[in-house]
Amino acid sequence: MLEGEWMVEFHAPWCPACKSLENTWKDFSDWSKDLGISVAQVDVTANPGLSGRFVVTALPTIFHVKAGVFRQYTGPRDKDELISYIEEKRWLTSDPIPAWKHPDSYHMGGLGLFFRLSMFLRSLHSTMVDEYKLPWWASYAVFAVGTIIVGSILGLMIVCCVDCIFPVSKVSAADAAKKKDDDYDEARAGAGSASESSATEADDEGSGGESAATGDEATGSGDSKAKASPKTAGTTPKRRKPKKGD
């Protein structure tokens, strides 16, 4: 499909619009040699992966492909219009599918796998209900248990991959014990330094208090002397009376 020019129709057997287009598409395919193109049909029920790559959300869906460039056909679905689309190269007026939605990209291939997985689970559910006559809730229970188991396995694989890429350094028991002792010694040393500093601060406070008391006593003595001196200075000595004979 990546080489040459193609017109591809995606359809399903249960789709009424696809059934109405069936004869028109067959007549159009008869003109493929005259137009120099290849005409193909894809059953989405039989090829879910391919429909996932093209992100087919409506049926029928028609794509034009030339040299690996994909364009979705949105014109009328009749033979003459389809022939004119190729002869007059009307596909040049249509925008190609962007690169991030290109069916040949890796992420679209992953999306195709999800489509294939969904169709497989759907068919498995139909088999359990229709052929094995299991009730619908039993089928859902099986899917629930399977989801839990698969999720656990995937989670374990992710953890193992992370451990391999970013290994954790292994510490022996002796190293762990030594580190614990060192931390304990550091804590004790810190506590001892704190107690010594507290004692020093207490001594400084006691010395300051004694000095303040001594200063207060000296101040008190000075004040008492100062009070006494004015009294003494204000007192006049008594004169001695002369005796008879002097």
C-alpha cells in the first residue's frame, strides 16, 4: 500500500451503509486498470489492527494513498465521482493525514495492537457466554481477576527494571551499626556542649549579681558618710569658760 496509488475502503459486514456502497465499489474497482490504481477493501472485524492504525471511527471510510501519503476521501460515494477524483487528481486539494497520525508510525502501530486486543477480548467474552453458557457476571469476574494478575505482573516487571537501571547501594550490618554509634556519639557531644554553655552562662550571671551587690554596698557607705558630714560641718564647738585665776 505504501507504493503506487490506492483507493481503500474500510467496511464491516453488519454496516447498512457499507452494504449500500458494495455495488458502487465493485463497479469502481472494474475501472482500476483503466485508472492505473489499485482498489481494495478492508473488513474491520477481520483486521482490527489495520483499522486501529487508520483510526477508523465511522463506516464506511475511504482513503486515497499515493506514494505513502494518506488522504481521507470525503466526497460523494458514487462511481462517477470516485472516477473523477482519480482522473482529475482532486485528491491534491485534500490535506494529507498529519505525521503524528500516519498509519506507518510506531505509536499508531501500538494503537493497532490495542484495537486487536479489544477485539480478542470481545470474542473471548462472546465465546464464554454463548458457547460455555457462563453468566455475564462470571465473564466479567474472569476479566477482573485477569486484569489484577496482569497488572501485578507488569508492576513487578517495572520495579525490577528500575532496580536494574538504578541499583540501590547495599549497606552491611556492621556499617549500619557503626553509623548508628557515630550518630549517638555526635548527639552526646552536642548535649554536653549545650550543658557546658548553660553552666557558663549561669556562672556569668552569678558573678554579675555579686558585683552589683558590692557596688550597692559601696554606694550605701558613701551616702551615709555624705549624710553625716553636713551635720558635723554645721556644729559649732563650745567655748571653754575661763577659770578664776586666768
